[in-house]
Amino acid sequence: LPIYLVFTMLSLFALVLLLVVPSSALASRSVSGYLIYCPCMGRFGNQAEQFLGVLAFARQLRRTLVVPPWISYGRPGAGIDLTPFGRHFNLTKLDAAHPVIDMRQFVDKLSPALWPAGSRAVFCHSAREDGTCQAKVGNPFGPFWDAFGVNFDRDEFYGNTAGSSLGDSESWQRNYPSNRWPVLAFMGAPASFPAQPKHLGLHRHVAFNEEFLESLNLLMEANDLQRPSLAFTCATTWISREPAAPCCLSSQPVPALLQLPVLRPVQSPRPAVHENLRP
């Protein structure tokens, strides 16, 4: 083809791309560097809310999000269980919204070159009493990073440089450019709790995978549950084996309720462990 036709075709293709693909989507694909963190606050509900904020943060910084597993807890002292994100959720759909990579894949395949042992910094807002982040002190922090064989070599206090606002993306990109900081590793989720209202819309990118939906359909059919149904749990530190009362059913047209044990207080309404959390 004549050279002018080649340039004309390329120009038309670029124009069509700009018209069809939203600019936000194009910007989201232009990423450099990685963001990794420990979802170390609370159980699934808390982790899921903060995940939306972390996803928004990764998009602002234009970094690939290293998706961690969900953390669950068994009996006290039994450690933690890690459930890969992709076991229940669709990583492909999430990646279509913003580049992501499973944490195990990142640590095993990419980190030896991008983030080798001996040069790993961990980020926290400010130093603890001993002058460090204490990024692996306590449960689930230590067991989580140990599950991936990750140790940190130094601490970075972003409150001293990037400011206290995680929303100041320009400051982050200026102080921690990806060419000098290919990986930003946070001891906890760099996001607020509860999730900010402006981030709630990102939930549309977090979808169950086909395998989980199939198992859910089989469960509903086996129990003769009509659609729509409502499933909920009242998760606290309280314990009981009594069936749950339909506390959330008023006049709403919900034909079925998956009941979990109602949770009643143990003898001490303020467990001793909570006393240590007072200011």
C-alpha cells in the first residue's frame, strides 16, 4: 500500500478508538508499576469494602493491582486461612476494568526480578513505637506475608512525604515514581473504611465466576429457594446457636431468607481484648 494510505488507515483507527473506548478506560490501561497490600482489617465484609478503595487507588496511580487472597479466621489461635480471589470471583472481568494480577502469580513469577528479596520496602503512614511499621507483627500481618515468603528490608513512612491523603495521586506519582519504585507494598489496605461513596460503583467490576454461580444455583435448587433471595449474617464477636430472627424483613418482597445463627453476647459484653484498643 502507498505510504499515505497506511497513515490514513492508522489515523482512522485511532479516531474510532477514541470515539468507541471511554477515555477513562484508556487511561486505566496505561499502567506502570504494581501495588500490593495485606487485607488485614476485619473479615470478608471489611476486606471487600476496602478492596474497592484500593482498586480506586491503583487506578489513580496507574499501577497494576496485585490482588490478594481473602483472609478468614478459624478458632482463636488456629491462624488464618487464605482463599484466592479467583476461587469465587472473576479475575478476567476485573482485569478488563483495570490491570490486575493474582498475588501468588506475582510473587512467584514477577517479584524475583521486579521486587527481589533484599530490596523490599513496606509502606505505612507513620512509625510505631520502635521506629518501624511493624508490618509483620501480630496476626494476620505476619502469617499473611509469611504465606508468600515475603520479608521487608526497610520501612517507608508515606505520611512524611506523600502527605496524609491517599487521594493525592499527583503527590504519590511525584514522590514514588514507578521507575524508582516499581512496587508499592502496604502493610494494610491503602483505603478507608467504610468505603467512600464515590468508590461504591466499582463493585460492578467484582463479579462471581461461573463455577461459583453454578454452585450457588445448585444450592438454591436443592433447598427450593425462590428468586430473589436474601442472604445475610450478623458477624460480631458474639456466639449463639439459636436460629436467626428475620430482623431485616419488613414489607420488602423477599421470598426466602437464608438463616444463620443469631449472635448473642457472651458473659462479658466488652471482651478484654477490646480494652487494648481504647485510645
